Amino acid sequence: MDEIILEAKLINKSFHDPITIPVLKDVSFSINKGDFVSVIGKSGCGKSTLLYILSTMDTDYTGELFIDKVCMTGLKEKQLALVRNEKIGFVFQFHYLLNEFSVLRNVMLPGIKLAKFSMQEIEHRAMEKLRILGIHEQALKMPNQLSGGQKQRVAIARALINDPHIIMGDEPTGNLDKKNSEVVFEIFSQLANEFNQTLLIVTHDNEFAERTHRIIEMEDGRIIR
Amino acid sequence: MNRKLIVDIAKALLLARWKQTLVAAVGVTFSITMFITLLGFMNGLNDMLDGLILNRTPHVRLYNEVKPNPIQPVQLNQNLGHAFIQNIKPNGNGQNIDNTVAILHALKNDKRVLGVSPKVTAQVFYNVGNIDINGVINGVEVEAEARLFHFQEYVSDGNYMDLKNVPNSIILGKGAADKMQANIGDVIQVTTPQGERQALKVVGLFQSGLADLDKVQSYASLATTQKLMGKSANYITDINVKLFDILQAPALSKEYKHIFETDAEDIQTANAQFETGSDVRSIISYAVGITLLIVAGFGIYNILNMMIYEKMDSIAILKATGFSGNDVKRIFTTIALSIGFFGGLFGLLFGFLTSTAVDQIPFNTAALPNIKTFPVNYDPKFYIIGITFSLITTYLAGLLPAQKASKIDPVDIIRGK
């Protein structure tokens, strides 16, 4: 259980517009495989900024980032895209499903992009993920025919399709009501407990955070807990 | 796999905004249609106007210019103290080409020569009552003239082969025939400058497209003309040569001039202005076609830009889930290219249909007896150029928006929500 999946070393980041404001100050921590970690903190404390650096989408920082023991700092855009495709799954506050494609196709897209399996196999795997999340009956519908909670579950299925090392969430329950938030949390803890899935969730819902394995609390660009 | 996925996504985005896509494609279709129609029509006209002169003009013409002897008698004897010689005039055979049998034989065996047509030109007077009208009778070898210089196309009434089959026959220029009120089957009288009088039977009427020419020119067979002039069967004033490659004309003209010791004129020297006219018409049609395509290109640019703003979220999530900037760029260039391809394809089809429609419009002019409808050229070259242009313009129009899409930072989009 102490295999390190993600490690951040002395990460610093500043915004330069209009004046230089440091957002992250010497942030260092690591996440082990199977950890269910939540990041909390007040608005503007830098928790989302940290998440986007960890996600490799934001490359404008100093320090070093390791995912699966491989250094991400300084890699080319194309290589980072491949890392995101293969090793990271994302769940955002908004579902970001493509309205032009069916639910099943949306889940399959990152899998087709990775092209590790045949088309039939990807489809089979996508159905499997949808079944775990209890929405396999909606597979052939279009995203705009689903409710908000269902859409968020499709987004989670999409994040799972390539069996990523880590799932990152930016306020995944932020747009959901109490009931649906509960459903999403249940899914996350099921993934962590049953499938040994590593999760890193940014949230400002303290109740949600209390129930995760580990809480990282941030204040003014530093980790305080 | 990756390419298929990109095409899939491009197709989905295109179909999601199919009305906009259609408008963009219709723009391309319209410009390609106009491009094809214009080029086809312009080149049809070019071909017709070129044909008017070029078809009937020999590539090389051998003839004898009437001119003074370059070696004057006074130069023959340098020992004379003073020589007074006056009024030396050209003499000899005049316009006759010497040794025609050998020249014709040599030309017919030349691999570069498509065909040879000997010709006798005779000055005559057409006798109308007691008035004489100036005229020129061209004595031609009927079959060679028809094969090489489209003689039959300009014979508007009667059968051109009668010229060979009926003895002492003539095909009159339309203008001359009108003046003489002569019709097919009538017999007319002509007088040569030497005073010979001859009755000729009219077997046809000739319309060259140049009215002034038709008032003067007539055609008779080689033998009839030679007899009219009281000359032997060796008497030839012009040898008209048609080559396989028109571009060789100037070089061959020089060569023949040297070998056969006659004067020679090539088609490029005789008709230099025609090339220029054709070129200008072609340039105009290309300019119009390309202008239309550029306008269509701006349309595609706008629509793609709009699509990118609308699909910002989709681009962001594609990038977040592992599509690189290059992949996104390829999605949008695929969209642009498919608009160009399908728009262009329909453009070619409609262009072809409009061309055939133009081809049906009646176009009757007294000057061109064998043209009944507007001339159109269906050269596949224009169709290939058309589709290539449409692909290039749409690709260029898509390039900037695609580049913009590839540079979208997903963090900006996702955090902005």
C-alpha cells in the first residue's frame, strides 16, 4: 500500500497579471496507491491551481512533479497529453460530455484515443464501467437526455475507461444536490475500497472531506495539514 | 485508429451544425460552379476564335515573293568602266515555286509534317452583266484542304467534294455569290488578267466568317485553276504545310526556306496576336474563379471560428482526456477540408451541368455558319484545377482557426466555469 503514485516536490507558482502574486509556496507531498485523498481550503487558497498543476494541464510552475515515478516537469505537450490519456482520469464540476455523441461513445472516446484495445473490447469495457456506476441502461441515450446526476456518473465512467493510476476531481459534487452528491461519494469510496483506485478530490464540502481516507488542507498557498 | 477517431469527431461536429456547414459548402460549390462554367465557356470561345484563323492557317507556308533579283546585272561584270542599266524588273516564273514535285515529295516524307496542301492563287474578274468584279480563285487539292484545314466546315451550301468530281466547278464566296445572284447549279463567267474567259459551274457556297473575304474569295480545284491560268500541272504558287507540333513552325520555316530556296512564313509570325488574346481571356477566368473561392474561404474561416467558440468546452475536455494540440488542429482542418471537398465536388457537378446548359443556348451568327450554340470546352484539366483550388483555399481558411483551437488552454476553460 505504500507504492507512490504521485509526488510533488517544492512546487511554486505565481500569477503575473497584473502584479506577481505567489499562489503556491513550496508545496510538497505524495500520494500512495489506493489513497482516497481530499484537498480542502478556503476559496483562493490555491487548491484548484495545485490540482491543475498535478493534472499536467498547467505547466507554468517551478518544482518537480512525478506521476508513476516518471518526472512530468519539462515534458512536451504531446507527451503530457499521452500521460493524461493513459494515467489520469478527470471529473470536473461540470460534466463536459460531448452532446454530439451517445453516452457510450462519450465513455469510449479516451479509450479509442489510447487504442490499447480493439473497438469491441473498448465498447465492452465502457459498458462494464457504466454498469459499475449503475447507468448502463442509459448507454445509448444522448447526454442531453440525462439528469445532472446521471451525467456526472457518465463523466466518472469516462474517467475510468483507461484504468488510470489516479482520478482527479475538481469539485465533482459542486453542481449536485445532496442526494446526487451522496451517490457520487458512494461511487468514489466504492472505487477506492473495492477496486483500490487512487483518488484526489478537491472540494470545499467539509462533510465530504471528513469521510475520505486523508485530508490535505491548504491555506495561502501552503499545506497546513 | 487515431485518424478514424479524428474523422469521427470532425464529422460529429460538422453534422451538429449542419446548417452552417451547408452554407459554407454552398459557398464553395457556387464558386467552383462559376469557375468551371466560366473557364469552359471562355476556353470554348478561345478555341472557336483560334479555330477561325488557326485551323485555316498553314503552320508553314512556302511561296515565292515577287521581288527583284538580288544579284543585279551590273554586279556580274566588275571590269566595265561605267555601266548604265535601267528598269530591271522581276521576271521568270513570277510566283511559281520551282521544282514543286520534288518539294511535295520531300515534305510528304518528313516525319514532322502532318500533311501538305498545294495551292494556286489566281486573280480573276467575275463577270456580272457588263461589270467585272475583282476576285481571287484559290485552286486547292480538295481532300488535303478538307483534311488539314477544315475546308468542309466553311462550305455552307452544297457538297465540297463536288469541287473535285464536277469538272470546271467553283465554290463561290457567299458575298460574291450574292453580288452575282448566283446559286448552286448556275454557271458564271470569269476572266483572267490574261484575257482568258471561262465558264464555271457553281457547286457550293463558302462562308469563312470574315465577310470581306467572302466577297472576293472563291475555291476551285487545282486542275481547274491551272487550266484557267493556262499553266501546266506543275504550276503551284503556295505550299501549305501542317505540322504535328505547331511550336516547331518557326524552326522548320527557316529550314525549308534554306533547303527549298523559297520564301517561308510560319504561323507564329503571321498570327502573333491570337495567342495574346487567348491568354488574356484565360487569365480573366482564373482571376474571377479564384476571387470567388477566396470569398468562400472567408466564409469557412468565419464558420470555423464560430464553431470553435461554441465548442470550447468540447475542445477543453478532449485536451484534458489526452488529445494533443495537434490532434485538435487536425480535427478542425479535417472539417475545413471536408467542406472544401464536398462543396468542390458538387461544384464540379453543377459546373458541368451549367456548362451543358450553356452549350444548348442558340448562338447564330452569319459569320460562323457551323456554330449553332455557344461553344464550351469540357477539358478535364479545369475540373482537376477546380477541385485542387477548392481544397487549397479551404485548407488555408481552416488553418488559422484550427491553430487557434489547438492553442486553447483547457485550464482556462474548465476553471472559468
